[in-house]
Amino acid sequence: MTQFCIVTHVHAQQLNSEQIKIAYLYNFLKHVTWPEENQKKSFTIAVYQDSNFYKNVLRELGDRQVKQKPIKVTFVSVVQNAASADLVFVDVKDNIDTALIASDLRKTDTLLVTYNSKDKHNAMINLFLNNDTSVIEFEVNKSNIVYEGLTTSKELLLLGGTEIVIAELYRETELAMQKMRQREAELHNDLQQQSETLKATAKRLRLLDSQLEERQKIAEQRQVQLVALQKDIERQKQAVDIKEKQLNDMVNQLTKVKKELGIQQKAVEAKERESSDMESRIAYNRDLIAKQKSQIDQQGQQLNQKNVELEERSELIAQQQFYLMVLAIVICVAVFVTILLVWLFAKNKRTTRKLSLTLNNLKEMQNQLVQSEKLASLGKLTAGVAHEINTPLGIALTSTSSALESTRAIKEDFEENCLTKSQMKKFFEATEQAADLNMSSLNRVIELLNNFKQVAADQVVGEAREVNLVDYINEIMRTLSAEMKKHRVTYEVSGQEHIEVKTVPGALAQVFTNLVTNSLKHGFENKSSGNISIDISVQTNLVNITYSDNGNGMAPEVLLNIFEPFYTTKRNSGGTGLGMNIVYNIIKQKLHGDITIESSPNKGATFNLTIPTSIDQVT
């Protein structure tokens, strides 16, 4: 606790007490800095349960500016209504509880200014009238101001001197501060080691990114070769179809020729039978020549007619021989076509073997890209945890620095033999508060490191174990909260308090990391804020997890291809198109579950995940 007075020594006889307090309030606005002060449109002073003083403040400061911004003055009778003000003034009476007011205004970025407060622990700045010197002085509790996120200027802190503190307790305080400094040195060493680890991890990630880019180029080249091979196969298939059609036509023609040849053979046999009959008749006629001379001329004519018929039959036999020759040629063509088809089939088989080798190479490359995606998500977890650790460590460092300054001041007063009991008491209160602040900040760091250590170990090991699903998902989301804060995205996890499942936690962490990354990169693009909700329920032997965001949603063509490998709408921005494909494969293959998606443009996206309560039931 630091006590000081205005350098000008404004006395109550020169100005009335109301004007002096108003002047103090105006100077506090000038010398105190609020978080995100540049975004404020005005500064608000709230007067608590003192209507007369409110009227005086409104009259004096209502039309004035501070830091080039107007001043607004409001009157409040309930403390909760003052939470939105930048400065709250309380004239402490017997019926006013300073501790209760300070508790209601905690973590609201509000400066609490009191008058005649006996509770020095909860006040930030306390005004009081020194009856011995007739000077209105004020006290500053710097720890409360730092805890609230406010900062004070050096000019404000250098306006007065300290009280006397108790000399007898100095050595005990010195020992406590030595232990605190030793603890701070150990934490600093741990922080340096973690920083070196993070640098090595970042270097390894950059190397993996370069390897991923090279492999992506190779994959694109192989994709082009694969497309060319597919086109070649299609052309060969079309040629084979044409040859098959021609072969079928030739077989049909050959069948028709065989039928016609059979008919002609039957006709030849009939003619041959007729010829044999004719020969028997001729033999019979020769026997009767002697007896039938008178009939020789007639029989000669008949014989001539028979000779004509025989010539016609000879011509028919010649035609049949020609048809047989044509049939032989057709059979030779059919044999040639068959040989050609066998050769094409062998060539197609060799092409298929080459395509199989190419497909295996692509699968191997996809597995390598999946591993790269896993390492990338682990890097995001590492960056998020590092960002989260900086805040509590910064608070601990600020609190320790404040305590060190107070200790040095106490040491100077001790050496000058001007310590008092009240000053020592205030010093111990400030030291105790700084220690509490350090402990809470360091406990927060330990909690973040434990969460990160468990989630990171699960992603690397990938073994099945029993976990409380709600708590584990909360741990995953906390490790990703730093990345979500950059995009002004909040999250909430709801469901039953105790859902014990046996699953692969590392795979589950990979799924949620990719889902959150997909929402931040695609769902909340060009949005100032957003929300992610996760609902968990149990039904028989299955766990239903509903992941929803209120982002941009998806078009029907994106929704149709979202789980396809290498499909991305951010190809020019460095997207690999494997994030959601990895999610699908992990849920199907590692978690033995199922995933569906519902989305439409400007209405967000909902992923419905279903996994068994015990992975042993399906393995």
C-alpha cells in the first residue's frame, strides 16, 4: 500500500472539499490507463448513493474532456449498475460495506475510488482528510489496480512518500522474498527450457512444411500422369469395344454363310441323286437302243437337255467351291482378330499393373501427408498452450516486480530507522496478495501444461484407454482456445457430467483439432465473431457427439465432396484437402464410428459423430 499527497498541498481552506475531490477524480482519469482505452468513446464516472456530490461532479466535469474524450457522469444506487463505468466514487458511510462493493466490481475494468474508507485492503484509491495538516491526501493500493488490469502513470505514483513500517518483522519478510525470488528463478529456467523446446518444434515444423510442399508437387505431377493414363485406358477400351463389335458382325456373317452352305449342300445332294437316276436311265436306254431305234432322235434330244442340266450343275458346284474358299478366308480373319484381342488383353494387363503401382505410391504419399497433418495439429496445440502460458506468467512477473519494489522501499526505511507498525502491516498485506496472485497464476500454468502434456502424449502414442469424455473434450478445447480467441470465437461443451468411454484419445484429439481448424479457416472466414457448441449424449452402447458452428455453412457441391481426399476450396491459400478426409478415416477406421454432416449456406455446419462406448466391443 503506497500513501502519498498532492505536491501542490491543496488545503481545505483554499477550496471546499467537494471541489478538491472532483479535482482528484479528474486527475485520476488522466493518470490511469484502462484496457483497450483507445476504443472507448468516452470516460464514465459513477457516483454511488450521494446525489449532492453527483450534482457537483456533473456541474464541474459534465462538459469537460480528458485524453481528448468527453466525460459522462452518472448516479447509481445499486453497485451492479456501476459495473460498466470506468471510475466509481464511494463516500464510505457506516451503512456501506467496501468489501462487498469491491467484490461486485472485480474483473469489470473499473477503478474504485473511496473517501474515508477504513478497509484499506479492498480499496484501489482512498481519499482522506489529514486533520493534522488540513490536507486532503489519498492512498493507492497498486496490487488491486494491477489485478484489475489497470495501469498508473509514474507521475501519479511519485506524488507522495510512504508511511513508517515495523522494523522487527523485516528479516522474516526478507527470508520470504528470498524464497520467492528462488522460486521465480526456477520458473524462469523452466520457461527458457520450454522456449528452446518450442523453437526446436517450430524448426521441425518448418522442415515438415517444406517436405510437405515438395511431396504435394510430386503428388500433383503423379495426378497429371494418372489422368493421362486414365485417358489412354479409355481410348484403348474404346478401340477394344470397336474390335469386339466388328468380330461379332463377322461371326454373324459367318453363321449366315454356314446356313446358306448347308442349304446348297442339300441341293447338290438332290442333284447328285437325280444324276444317278439319270445314269441308270441312260444305261437302260442303251440296252434298248437296238430295239428303239425309232426313238433315238427323241432320246438324243432328251440327252442334250440332260447335258445342259449337267452343265448347270457343274456351275453350281463351282459356285459352292467359291463359297467354301470365302468361308476359309473368314475363318482366317476370325483367328487373326482373336490373336489381336489376346495381345490387347496382355497389353491392358501390363497397363493395369502400372496403374496399381501408381495407386500404391499415392496411398503411401497420402499416409505421409496424414502424418504431416497430425504434426501440424500438434504444432497448433503447442502454439496455443504457449500463448495461454504467457498471460499467467506475465501476471506473476508483474506481481513479483511490485512486491520487489515494495521490499526495496521497506529495506530503505529499515536502514533509515523510520519504520512503523502500520506500514509493515500494509507491506505484509501487499506481499500476501502478490503471493496469492503468483500462486494462482502458476497453478494456471501447471494446469495448462498438464492438459497439453496429456493431449500431446495421446496424439503421439495413439493407444486406447478409458477417459471421461466430457472432461477430455474440455481439455482439447482449452488447448485450442488461444487460436479461437484470435478469431473471436467462443465455445461451449454440454452433456452428461460423467461419460466413461474406452477409446483412442489421440485420434479423438486429432478429430476435434481438424474440426476446429476447419471452422476457423472456412466457417468463420470474414466474420467478426462466432460460436462453437459441442453436445454429448449416450444411447445404449453408443456415444453421440454433435459438433456445431454458426459460421458461413457450405454449398451443396462442397457438402457432397467434403470427405474426398485432396478436395479443398482453399487450394490457392495452401489448403491440402486432407483435413476432413483424415477426420472421416479416423472415425471410421480407428474409432470404429460414423460421421454425418448437415449444412447450408449462411446457416452454419453440424457434424454428428457416433462412437462406441468401448472400442473392445468392435475390435
